[in-house]
Amino acid sequence: MAFLLLLHEKMRLQRNYNKMVLRSSQLANRKSRIANNITKVQKMYSNKMTQLEQSTKMLQNQFTMGIQNMFGLGTQNQMFNPMNMGGYGITSFVANQMASMLANGGKAIELPDGKGGTLSTTFDQDKYQAMMTEYMSGTLKEQIGDNNKGTGRYGANGTYEKVDVDAFMRAMSMAQNQQSQAQMMCQQMSTNYQTNISVWLEAQKTQLEAEQDAALAPLEAEQTDIDLEQAGLETQMADAKARLESLKQACSEGIKESAPTFGLG
């Protein structure tokens, strides 16, 4: 009778142990799936962070290029050619400012003649464009006569007078000074934008991090619950295994004691 009770207890304990092994396996599989989900969430938000930084950099570049183009200092409709090694290239900004100055609202431009008087000249669009072409070609120079002295006429065909060239060059100098001011303004506007967008970027990163933490929280909580349950199962399984070994030993001895000896004992 005692042997049967031991055998019954052993079988009951073995079933419980088998259930714990199955549960442990299920928990391990579940934990593996959670770990994969955590990795997916982390990768997703890492990609979002990278995209955010890249798009922010693109916005910075677009803003800088936009204000440069707006001032005629960018690449859009830019007349300056960096491959022109002659050194006569000017930017669209300078050209536009010169055109406005030389047009002078349709009024004559007066310059000192160096003798206490004044000289005057006027510019229309055709004259300005023609002189600009000669300047870019390097021919807007005083012609030299047979006596190796200046003739007072300028340009390839002697089309212009000194007052024309002086007015043209003065306008260029003033436009180049304005360009320097415009460049500083562009730089300041670009710096201000970069400062502001950096603040915005940090706020966006903080929001993404908060969203990631919220997405990971339930997964990490479940992962912790599984770890705790696994730890408890391991303790119970170790105890059950030790008891099983003890019951197996007791059952083995019980079998020996109950076996018939046929008078040999």
C-alpha cells in the first residue's frame, strides 16, 4: 500500500514537473518574440530619428539657398561663372544693382570732371548691357592712339566716353559693397534659422524618444513579468526535480522489497 502511494505521488509530481517544463518553454518563446518586437520598435524609431535629422539638414540647406537666390547670390539664374579665369565675372546681385543704379530713374548721372565742374551721362538697358558685355570681355578700356596716348574713347570701337566708364565702374563698386552687406545679411539670417531649427529639432527628438518609451513600456513590463515567472518556475522545477529523484529512489527500493524471494531470503 505504501509503495502504491509513493508511485501515485511520483506520477502526480512528474505531471506537474512536465507542466512546468512546458510553461517554461512557452515563456521562453514568448520572451523571444517580445525581444524581437522591442528590436523592431527601436529600429523604427532609430530610422525616424535619422530621417528627422536628414530632413532638418535639408531644410537648413533649402533655406540658405532660398535667401541666397532671393538676393541674387545663389546658383539660380546666376550669371557668375567660376570657370571664367579672366577675372571679370560678377554676380547677378551686382549686375542687378548696377542696372538699377545706372538707370537712375531715367535721370542723368552727374560726376565731377576733376576741374570743379561736372560731367553727365545717361544709361538705358541697351547701353548698360553693351558695356557689361565689353567689361566681361575685357575690352572696356581706353583706346590708345598712334602717339601711344589715350584717345579719351573707351570700348572696342571707341563707343564710350570716360564719364560713361566712370559711372559704370562707380556703380560696380557701390554694388559690390552692397553685395558684401547682403552676404552678411544672408549669413545672419541663415545662422538665425539654424539656431531656431536646432531648438525645433531637439523638441522633435524629445517627442520621438517619449513615443518610443511609450511603445516599449508594455513590452518591457511583460518581459519583466516573464523573467519573474521564469525565475519562480526554475526554483519550483529544481525543487520538484529533487523530490522526483527522491521518490524514484524510494519507489526503486519499494520494488526490491516487494519482489518475491522464492525462499531465497
